Amino acid sequence: EFRRVLFRSKLLNNIYIGVMLLSCVSCSMTTTFDQNIKGVSFVSSGEQVTQKDIIPVLNLNANYAAVMPFGFIENLHHPDLRFNDNHQWYGERVEGVKQYINQLHKNKIQVMLKPQIWVSGGEFTGNVKMHSEENWQILETTYADFILTYAKLAQKNNVAIYCIGTELEMFVKNRPEFWLSLIHKVKQVYKGKLTYAANWDEYRTTPFWGDLDYIGIDGYFPLSD
């Protein structure tokens, strides 16, 4: 079914699967990679990255790393997204993200910048859904600020791939116009490749693949029932 859906969409060129990194699929029938993306998720910490932290990535022969700053909301129905806060770890803030990117680039490792939402208590972000129009608008405003802040940083620091969201099914389903507008705004400030990280059971209904460069799937497919 996966193959049938993607070939029918005529958006697929090649799939390159990274280690712990979402799959990147070309939406262009003409664009090709010079090399496969072999990526790892480079988790944020409370301090600066040193060369010692990069050596394990090099030992894996990885040529990409996903850097993931977080924004936080109190619960699945709370609209106020907080990010770049002094209470966050160094690696989760703008200052730290920039330092991580620079250190990775010094080692010839390309970066996918992937801002993500964390819901208190570890609730699944795919269920983030507001109960009023007012709260939807607050969420849209704060989320756009979050994504555009890091899109500008991505442009200034020559980030190869930018991910505009991760596993936000209900947000996407209920506010598709916002996402199309957000993609347009991101393209005004960032000129690299764009993707979105859909959950494994979400990608079939994601409405804006044609406006991005890559189809992104977080492939935690169940192996059995």
C-alpha cells in the first residue's frame, strides 16, 4: 500500500533512510542526491558541543545530523507555545542550536534543523487540538514565530534541510490553510530544502507534500499486532 500510494502521487524519486532520522523522499522527478543521506538524531544537551561529542557521529560514517530545538506547551489543548527560554537546556535554545550547527559543519556533517513541540507529560503531539477559534489563532501565532525564528537561523547558517513540523496530525487536519501560509512564509526567509515529519499513520492524509521538497515519514511502523 505504501508503494502504491507514493507512486500514484508521482511525487517520489528516491528514498534515503537515515539512522534515527526521518526518511527523506524527493518530491521532484528531476532532483537527485550526490550521495545518500546517512543521518543521526543529535540530541540537545545542557552545554556546548565539543569535538569529543562529534567523534561518535564520525565513527558511524554519518554525513547528516538532525538538530532539534524544542518548544513547550502545557497540555494538548493549551495554545501558548514557549521556546528559546532561559529555563531550557543550552542546546534547545537559539544560541545553542547555532553552536551545534557550526560544530557539525566544521566536521563536514550537514544538518537538518527540526524544531519540535514537547507536550508536558510526554503526550503525543499528533493529538494537539484546540477547543476554540481564539486558541487556534494563538497556537498558530506562537507556532509560526517558533518555526520562522529557526528558519531564519537555518538560512544564516547554511542548513541543508529544514523540517517545519513533527507529528502534528490534528493541527494539520484542522488548520490546513495555516500550514500552506506557513510554508509560503518559510520560503521567504529560507532557501534550502523543506520537509515535514509525518507520523507513520499520518502521511497518507498530509495535504501539502506538493509544496515541500521531501516527503518525511517517521517510520515507527508496527511489526505485528
